[in-house]
Amino acid sequence: MKGYIAYYRKSTDTEDRQVLSLDGQQEVVKAYAERNGLKINEEIRESFSAKKPGRPKFGQMIERAEKGEIDGIIAYKLDRLTRNYADLGALAGLIEKGIEIHDTSYGVYKDDSNSFIMIGVNTAIASAKIKGLSEDTRRGLRQKREIGWFPGYAPTGYVNNKADKTIEIDPEKAPFVKKAFKLYDSGRYSLKALAEKLRSDGFRSRTDSNRIPKTSLEQFLKNPFYYGCFRNKGELFRGKHKPLIPKDLWDRVQDRLNSKAQAKGGKKYVFTYRGFLSCSECGCSITAERQKGHIYYRCTKSRGKCGQPYVREEELEIQLAWIFDPLVIDKQTSDFIRSRLEELYKEDKAYQEGVNKSLRIKLACLKQEKRKLYRKMLNDQIDDQEMYRELKEEIDSQIAQIEWKIARLSQSTHDWLEQSSNLLKLAQVAKKLFVEGNRAEKQKLLESVSSNRTLKDRKVRYSYIVWAKNRL
């Protein structure tokens, strides 16, 4: 007697997670074989989905059965053998050849009409169950997307909260995300230089602890998730997760990524004032170069001939330090400015409250419009799905912009007041801070008090930033 093959299958798919384990199937099948006097000569275990044809061990078993090497096959249930009609055809062919197919719940499928009806019905039920579960899964993911939660693994800077199925900010990596966008927006870093900067600062990708691939960093900077939206299945959705950056910063970064004229960054020597001034004669940028131990600044002459001479950094820096000489403010003037600041603060606060109210009304209308659009989609009142996606993306984009404006309103007046107050304090020690500061500090100080910085005949020309000239 040739004997029987006991076939046990466990899929990793969602719909099979509650199916009896392989050991459990083995126990039931062996008990069935013993009750019915069937000799099991071989056992086959396979962890593979039966939704589609292509199970390797199952295919080998069918080939052996077709060659007449076994008497039959025993499985815990028929759906362990097949859940698709292609494999059903193979089993039906075996039954017609006299090979026995046993299901511990039903019994043996024979070459008669009842058996073929039952095997067909069981396969149809199993197939329908898969489709139903798949549809339930898709529906659940779609609903999760629609209410604002990304149905997948959170990007760098965020973590998945498995308890409530939401996404939260990763306190360890979120600061690096913010830094990456701000540094790239500054124009002083290429993607390669930015990757190296982040790596040296301690940032590590999930897949590589030593480096950040340039292509990965580019995709990272293109992800709308960081300003509050996300893409899924080709659509843009407004997320409920907390944004890490403002939408306008993300837009500026996209402009730089899409531009052919990207910053060159990553040079061996970083010049403090390169690109910080322009040539008064031709309007080109002032660049720098190092020669014989000295740093010289000159016009790039990118628009043609220019007769402006070089100037050494030491001479240039002395002139830039002079910018701070007239900024000393006496106590009487300082007190007057502070009193005006307080008045302006009250005016701005009232104005901000009015703007905030207007924005919240508009936001509520947009959210209501989005709910109406979603209900129409669920009720099959919208035939053009592409049009639905376009309308929804447009609404989500407007919602994201308004929510960011509302968030900024709460701190805009405070930012202005704080910055102005700091300028009063800064005026007393600005020159000292400039002379003793590092490259970044020098640039920040100059940007705080001056604009339109040009160079002509080795002389620096500039304008002071009078932030409240018309109010004081």
C-alpha cells in the first residue's frame, strides 16, 4: 500500500492568523487517519498563502499524486489545500484519477456529483472569505486615511503608537528633521554636505548607522508628512499627526530641490562673508578665495567685466564692525521705545484675535466641506474618482495652510515683541559680540541690524534695518 500524505498549511496572511497551528492540525489529522485506518507515510508542512497558485511544496505533492506515487492526501480542512480555483482544478483532476482527498471535517471527496459540489462550495466559501477580509482591510485602511491617520510605518521623526494606532513625534529624531529642513533652506548645504552634517551631529538612518545616502535624504525632504499631510495610494491626505515644520518652509525646500542651481556646499574651507555682500558696480555676489595664508573677497564677475578690486578679510571685518558703532541707545530713548512697544503689543494682540477668529470660521467651513465630499463618495454620488481626489487634495492643502497660520498667530506677536526687546539689549553689546563671535554669530548679528550690504572700492556700504521707523 502506497499510503497517504498529511498536508499542513499555515499562512502568514491576516485571514489565517486564527487558523489552528501546524502542530494542532497534525494532531487532528493523525487522529482522523487512525479512526479511518489510513496510513500516513509522509507529512508536509508549508507556510504559504493559498489565495493564489504557486505553493512549492503543494505543487510537488500534486505532481507525485498525478504519477500515482500515493493513495491520497489528508488535510485538516479543505481550505488548507485550496482557496483558489486553479488549485481546485488540480484536486478535481486527482479525484477523477482515484486519488483520495480527505478533509477531517467533511470526510473523503470521491468521484461523484455530491463530492464535486461540496468541494466547489467549500472552495467558493474560502475564496469569498478571503475577498471579504481583503475588502474589510482595504475599507479599514481607507477610513483610517480619511480621518487623518497614515496607515503605515511612521517616517523618521515619528513613531507608531501601537496602543491607540496613532503616530506621535519621536523626541530623539524630530530635532534632526527640523534641522535638516532649516539647514537645506539656508542655501549653504548641498544634499551631500547636509547628509554629512547630520551624520556628524549624531543623526543615524534606520538602515545604516554610518552614513545617510543622498537619495534617501532627498526623499526625506520631499515627504509632505512633515508639514502635516501624507500621501497614500497616490492621494494626498491631511493628517492628524502634529507637523514638525511649517508648510512654507517645506515649499521653499521643494523649490530648491527642483532647481538646477543648487548650493555647492561641502567645501574644504568655509568663508565667513562669501555671498553676504554684493558688488555695487555690477550687482554680482561677492565671493572669496584663500591665497598665501590670507583670505580675499572679490566680485564674481559673473555678468562680465568688473573693475572692482580685492579686499582682505581683516580690512573687510573692521568695516563691518563699524556698523554697530551708532547703535548705542541712551536710557531715555530706550524707555521711550519700550513704552511704544507695549502699546503696539496691545494693538497687535487685538488684531491677531480678529484674524484668528476669521481663520477658525474658514477652517470650520473647509472641514464641513470635506465631510460633505466624503459622504458623497461613500454614497456613490461621485463617479469621477480622479476629480474626488483633486478636490480633496485641494481642501486638505487649504486646511493645512490655515491650521499652520492659526498656530503661528499664537506666537507671532510674542516673537515680534521678544525680538524687538532683544534688539534694545543687543544694542549695548552688539559690537563686542560681533568681534568675538564665530562665523554663524557674526552673520546673524549683521542680518539683525543691516541690509543691502554692498562693496565698492574696498568700502562697505549698507542700510540699517529700522523695524518700526514709521511707528516711533
